[in-house]
Amino acid sequence: MIDLKVIESGFEKAVERARERNIIIPTFAQMKDPSLIPDSIKKELSGIGLWDINPRNLFRITWKNEPQESGGGFDGVNYIEFPSELTGVDARIIGLAGKWFPTGAHKVGAAFGCLVPRLVTGQFDPTSQKAVWPSTGNYCRGGAYDSALLACESIAILPEGMSKERFDWLANIAGEVIKTPGSESNVKEIFDKCWELRESGEDLMIFNQFEEFGNYLWHYDVTGHAMEEVLQHVMGPGDRFSGVTLTTGSAGTIGCGDYLKQVFPNSRIAAGEAWQCPTLLENGFGAHRIEGIGDKHVPWIHNVKNTDMIIALDDAVIVNTARLFNEPAGREYLVKQGVEEDVVSQLDLLGFSGIANLAMAIQFSKYYELNSNDVVITVLTDSMELYQSRLDEMHESMGSYGEIEAAADYARYLMGLTTDHMLDMRYTDRRRVHNLKYFTWVEQQGREHDELVAQWYDHDYWTSIQEQIPEIDRLIQDFNREVGL
């Protein structure tokens, strides 16, 4: 459960800060349905850029922003449907586009879900405390951005091996940026830095996305409903929703699968990771190149008992497909294979983790032998806008990219995707993965053994968290009313 007890002294300070800085906070209901946003705020947004440091951009933490850089209003959910000429399967694969969130990634929503309940209850004091955001990339960017909008200081923690674009942007937004050793696979080093900060005596609050249920809850509610709306729009008579495929990362986004299973009980949830670091699949370890999906542990907020499949992805698929989708010769080759130019022109909507999620959806469709009446949905966390330096590096290290390279990558990494390294999980498989939480969270991070047991055996554990959404919205409304703007 998320602690929603109100601390009066902190609440008063947070209210005064919000009043001084002209801050109004959106509810979960408004993020799901922007038609509930007051017209006065929509009018203000017409003159504000999508990435601007303006508190009104809190209302742009939604899947329904108009896809434009400045002054946009709200429309339907931004998504792309991938044709069979691109995927090699008959199933319809849909990807929600994260590019049109502020910061270019949906992680601003996950960070919002962690920070705002603490802020509106007065548990977090923006006048004295710093918000600490540990992650492998986009979450700490989202946290630093939300902190700036909510007028509190921030510390971003991420591995030194992440893309240059992340560090360049954070240098201008976060109060402090801490680089930890390694890259995507080095999550424990991030946790170690958090303990170091806790013991420093500095007044701060750590919002660890891997254990913060606000991350899970935002995706369960906001992303889950967005996916349901898209499915209602694209599915016709006789169509079936077969499942959602997502790299686990912090296991926040995969929380949307819990909502979708409640609406579509026969659907499945597939969790992905890098084959070079197969922690869920084989209790394994290693290093990989799929930025943004930290691993070597099972996140505390992952509802493993509700997960049906594990898919391990070869990172060579992701990095080479990134070239195919973004190099001019790659795009030209895809058009020759029958992929419509309109689709090809949108392939930069997929960053590395988005390509991984698409690859998962293809493998999922092959494994379950899905047909044209089956619909699979996933998320494109960010876009290639955040990885241009990686493309430059690949161009330098791997050489020029022409039609021969494009043909090879298309045949091998799209049409040639196999169902190797996949596990259709039995009850005992799920229990094995869940039990891995013990070593990270109970032994290392101080979580309670009894709660670990409750996550598996208590049927009300996850639903009781989901049922907190109306209370959080009420607290946000009470806070805004007290601020008086």
C-alpha cells in the first residue's frame, strides 16, 4: 500500500510553495481523460512548448497529447500499427508512442505517480528536501523534470554508460547528476549510491522506481486505460486481444497488464529482458546494450504471479534494427518490401526499448501462432531522438549502411526472429522468479519478508493498491483547493 497519511506541517509548506510558484496538479482522472482539464489551463497550454519547464505541463502527462512540439492540445492516444510486411506475422501489433510526453518518454508519468502522493500528503517537503531519482535513464529524466515543474530540487542517478543525450539534457534540469559505474545491467550500483546518500545525513527522499508502487499504479491506471481505448478503436467483430508484451525494466509499465487482464481475462502478459542478461529466464547475469531495461534483479513492484511468459531478446536484434529503421538505405529497403512510406516515416518513434518491445510482440505472435484476428499491444517508451549519438557511434564503428546491410538485417532480425529463449510460465516458474526478489529486496534493501510472502499468497495485495487511486485523486483535489489557484 502507498502511505497516504497527511503530515500537516509538510502539507502547509507544500501548499505555500505551490501557491508561490503557480502550481496546479492534475488528477489521475484528468490524465486518463483530458476533457476533464479546465478550459483555462488548455488555453495556457496553447502557448507552451511540450518540453518547457512550466508547471502547466503537468497536464501534458498523458498519452493523449497532440503530436506537436509546441502549443498542442489533446486528442486520442498516440499509437502506430505495424503491418505484416514489417513484422512477418499476421497478428496486428500496436505500439503506444511515448515520444509525445514532455521529455519525450512516458516515464514522466511514472515519476509523477511516485512524487505527487508524497507531496500532496505533506510527507515530502519541497522547501527543504531533495527528490532523488535512481534509474537507468528515462525515469530519472522524468523525475528531474517533474521536480522542476513542482518546484523542488532533484538529484538524478544513472549509469555512466547511458547515452550522451540523457546527460546533456539532465545537466540543465537536475540540481545534481550522479554517474554510477556500468550501464543498463548495473542496477545494484545505483542502489548502493542510494544507500550512500541515505547515510550522508542530507535531507532527501529517494523515489526508487523499482520499489515505488506509484510507478506501478500510474501505469496500471493511466497506461492501462489508454491501451483499452486503443483496443476498442482498432478491434472489430471477431477480433481478440491476445496480450501485452513489455520489457520489464522497473516493472512499472507492465502494471498495465494487470488492468488489461481484468478487462480481457483471457489475455496474456509477456515480460522481456536481454538474452545477454537472462535473470528472469535463467537466474542469469551479464551485460547488454538495450538502454533503459535495468536488470540482474526482479523489481519489488513486479506482479510476477500475473505474468505468463518470459522472452529473452538478443541485443544484436535491437541495435541492428535501429539502423534498419533509421538509416536512409534501411528505410528505402523497407519501402521496397511493401511497407508503406507513412509507416516507415514513423519508425523513429521507436527507441531501443521500443524496438525490443516490438521484437517481443513478433516472437509472442509466432509462439502462440496468432492470426489476423489477434491483436497484441506494446509501448514505445521513447524515440530515436534520444539515441542519435548511438547511431553515430554505430556508423563509425560498423561502417556505412547500404542496401545489402539493410537486406541482411531485415531478413535476420525481423523476418528471421525465432521463438528461442522464451518460457511459457507454469505456476512453479512464476514462483521461482518471484522468489528471486528475496535476495535483492529482503537481504540487501531491507524490505519485509512478510510482505514478500503477501505479494504471492494474499489475493488482495495487488487489488488493494489499485483501489487507492480514488483516494489519491481526492488528496490532489484537496491540495489544489487549499492552494486556491
